[in-house]
Amino acid sequence: MKGTYTGLGVAFGAGLGLLVGILFLDTWWFGMAIGAAIGLVVGSLAEIAFRDRGSGGGA
């Protein structure tokens, strides 16, 4: 299931960014955009980390 962690990172990042945007920033969409971008990076890093760890030890 490639892209699972990346997709979850974007979804959760956008959701948390929406909350942060509503509570702390003036506009909700700015927080959601920042959260989605951060979630994309974190999800991609998690995808790479779990892929490398579960590969089974190649040369």
C-alpha cells in the first residue's frame, strides 16, 4: 500500500492546520495549507522510513 502514510499525513496535517488556522490565525485556509504541506513532508518521511525498515535487509 504505497502512499498510505503520505495520504494520512496530508489529511491529518490539513485537519490540524484547519484547527490552528481557526484558533490562532486570522484565516482558516492559510493554516490548512501550511498543515497540508507539513503533513506531506512528514508523511513522506514516514513512508520512506517504514519502507526501508521493512525491506528485509538487502545488501
